[in-house]
Amino acid sequence: MFILGIETSCDDTCAAVLKDSQILSNVISSQIDLHKAWGGVVPDIAKRAHQERINPVIETALKRAKLTIKDIDLIAVTKGPGLAIALGVGVKAAVSLAVKYHKKIVAVNHIEGHLMANFLTNSQGKPLRPFVFPSLTLTVSGGHTKIVLIKKIGDYEVIGETLDDAAGEALDKSAKLLGLGYPGGPVIERLSLKGDSTFLKLPTPIADKKILDYSFSGLKTAFYYQIKDWPKVKINKHLADLAASFQSAVFATLIRKFSLAVEKYHPACLMLSGGVAANLTLRTKMRHLAKTYKLPLYLPFKKELNTDNAAMIALAGFYQAKRGDYANPNILDIDSRAEL
């Protein structure tokens, strides 16, 4: 089956073509340069950029896959969660193609897409992975942070999630406090490699071992109050130490709760996905955790598959189609607050 995936949930305009689980093309048009001056994503700017780029991105994905729209069997598009006016651009494009070319269409949950990123393979069907269930997945980005138990593909249970800020959002906000610009997560990661992670003593959010949910708002506030009266010269002097301290506190929280979930649910394997999963320090910590529990750990095989992309949406759509879960293009609408 050839699947065209379309993803416009935030600030990346994405299209991909898959043959079943194999990636034939995966095009990502980033809007970072457009939003950098504003310190975050500006909805109206994002919408206009999606509108300008969506058709060329789809055309490029088809061309790189050496296919035409007539070869496509299924169109998969993100319907939520995400930025409403951005989602609308992708849904409109997908519906237009489905109606014009009489293609079947599926509406995909963005977070399910991130879960599916671990199941993607290259055009030769590699990497070959013996996935076993139940799988426990930590999916963490700027928009969400969840611990998800995958009983089988299509059967998910959210057993822990953030009650306020997502982990990636907290990292971005800490970067803003330090004057590091947007997006802040990658800058925090680079600085942390040179810093002392014990420089600041930060609180442990939701220490109760019976609770698997996350909270990062208080951590961000504690960080702010510790440095709010510091002169800029002092902040700049200790920039790497501050970045390392905050990142360490966020990741310690992620790992601590995920470890409790492993002990409670006894999964057969572990997975990591979402934009923050591209962070090498977090990946190292997850590998150590997996080794401790003697469990296999699976990560998306390419860095770009951690962040928003259409290949993961196409694969989620492929499995939805196998279950017969098609959408009606005449009534397909966005759901910006969709739950997994």
C-alpha cells in the first residue's frame, strides 16, 4: 500500500510517502526562521507559511518517491492535537486531494503518530526489530509529555502525563529566561555538555511514587526565582551551568516517573519518541534505564523522525486503514485538543 502522509500540526509543513512501513520520502519544511524573532510560534505566521508551502511539499514528497498522486492508495492527515489554524491547512489539502482523485483518507492523532515513529523502516525495510507487547513508551516534546502503554497497535493507555507544561516547553521557557532565543531546547542541550548539572538545587516535582503524572511548571518557577535578581553578567558567566542544572532536573523527573511505570506495568520493551527524544543526554539516560531493567529499547532510526514529520502520520494511517478506520472527507474536521 502506498500512503501519502500530511502533517501541519504546528510549525513544520510535512509530507511523506510510505510503502507500508517503509519510507520512500519524508519532506519537512521548517518555519523556525520565521518564528525566531518572536520567541515562539505565531499562529497567523504559521498558517500563512503552511498555505504557501503545503502543495510544493506534497509535490516534492511524491517526486522523491518516484510516484504520482494516482499511485497513492491512502491519504493520512493529522487532525489533532495541535495548533488549530495550522491543522486546518493540512486537513484542507488532504481532503481536496482525496475528493479530486477519489482516494481513501484517514484522520490521525498526532501523538499516535509519535508512537508509530518507532515502527518506521527505510526503503529496504530496516531496521528489523522484533517488537513485542506490551510496550511502554515515553513520548515527550514541546507540546506533550506522556507515558503510554501500547498493548498492541491501536490499543493505547495513557498512564502518566504532564499536568501543566510539557517537558520541551519547559526547556524552551528556561532558554528564554536565559536569553537564548527560540527554539531553546537544542541550545540548552549544547550548553549543558559544558556545564555542571549540580550547580543549582532544584525541586523534585510530584515526588509521590504512586503518581505517574508529570509537572514542570513549578520547576520552571523555582528556576526563575533562583536567578531573577542575578545581573546579566553573572547569568552569562554561569550559562552552561544553569542550562545543565535545568536540563538535568527535567530529565531526572522524566526518568524517575518512567522508571516507576516500568516497575508497575512490567512491559516487554521500552520506546522513546517526540522532539525531545532527539536529545542525546536523554537517549543515554533511557539506554541506561533499559539496561537496568534488562529490556530492549527502541528509538526512531533517524533523528528527524523524533520531531514532527509526516512519515509517522502515514504509518499511523496505514494501521488505521488495516482496521477499516476511514474518515469521510465530506465531514472531516480538525480536533485541536484531541486525546490519545
